[in-house]
Amino acid sequence: MNKEEIIEKINGFLVEEFETDADDIQPEANLKDTLGLDSLDYVDLVVSIESNFGVKLVEADFVGISTFQTFYDLIENKIKSK
């Protein structure tokens, strides 16, 4: 799976799961603010990533994750290292 496919898949379930407009999901946009994430939403996000990509995320993984781009990079690195 290449980076474009990863981004497309992530954006697809973010739009569905968090009921956000696809146009609002931009690489430089703030992940938390754009999706309106609270602590329970992060749990949903972790579950979605695990079910869609087969990788596990832990709380420490989110340190330094502020934009969609940094989130995409995290998921890509997790996929490559599994």
C-alpha cells in the first residue's frame, strides 16, 4: 500500500466516522481542531486505524501529532514496520 492509498483510506473513514467535510481535511490542517476530537474520539480513531490497517496505536504515538500530515506519516511508518 503506497502513501496515496493510505491517505485516501484514512480520509475516507475520517469523513464517515467523524462526519467532517472532505474539503476540510488538508495535510497542514490541525487534526484535533478539524475533527473536533475529544478523548473518546481518540479511542474511536485508534479502533478505526487498527481495523483498517491492522496496526496498533498507543497514547505515546500521538505525541507530536498535530496535523493530518504528521498523522499520515505515523500510520505509514507503523504499516512499514509491522
